[in-house]
Amino acid sequence: MDYRIIEKEAFSVVGKALRVSMKDGEQFRLIPQFWTECLANGAVARLTSLAAGVLLPAHSALGICTDFSPEKDQFTYLIAAEKPSGEIDSDLVEKTIPAATWAVFDAVGELPESIQTVWKRIWPEFFGVTDYKHADGPELELYPKYDDTMESYRCEVWIPVEKK
């Protein structure tokens, strides 16, 4: 499985949040529904138009898996963008993504299938054979100039890692 390791300083994001269950792979159904809703109501367009473009590409959307609760088999998923300077709308959640070392995996193809395939491969094909382990922290999806209509759209999964 191809990957690259990058370092990124802490940055802040703003976005819309949804608590999801991982039981029976429910996140693979709920998260695409959440994207569909946020695309339809204009939230994704509003967020990407606000994206600061300082540490991440301008006009990028993020999917963020955070606030994991293993005992409940749940996490919070945010559709977000890098926080702009100044005031933010009161309906947006703000979150700081800590500085980290990230394993970055490319996903190419139609959404959501391409990124879901990458997610399903990371644990057995990356953590099972490398000298890295998962570091505490959120997991990210980076969608440069989000476009879910492209057949060969390129996006990324970022996993916080540290050496074993």
C-alpha cells in the first residue's frame, strides 16, 4: 500500500458535526448521507469558500474522524475546512487538529467508493506490515477543491502515526 509520511503543525478547523456508530459498518452509510445533505444545503460550498488556505490547499474540504468512544463504538465526523481568520458562524463547530506526523494515503476514483476502499485497507495493509502504530488523534480526509462528480477525483486519508 503506497503512503507518504508528512509533518504538519497544529491548525484549526470549522465545520458541521455528526455523531456516528461504527457497528456493522454503519459509518460507511451515514457519512456519505451526511455529505449529500451538506452538499445539498450549501454547507460544503460555504465551508470551502471560507477555507483559509494557509496550511492546507485553498478551497479544500475536510472529513474529520474525532472524539472516538471505543466502548460505545462511536466517533464524531466533521465536514470542515481550515478555519479562516475572524468571526465564524455560530452554527459551526471549531476544532484544533494537533501537530502530528501523518501517514498519507491517496484515494483516486469516484466518491465515496474510492475513499472507503482506502479506509478498509489501512489497518491490514499498513499497520499490519510497517513500523508505525496509530498515534492518538483525529483521522482526516482531505478533499482538494471538492468535486464528487469526477470519475478520477484524487483525495487523501491522513492517519496520525508514530514509530512502534
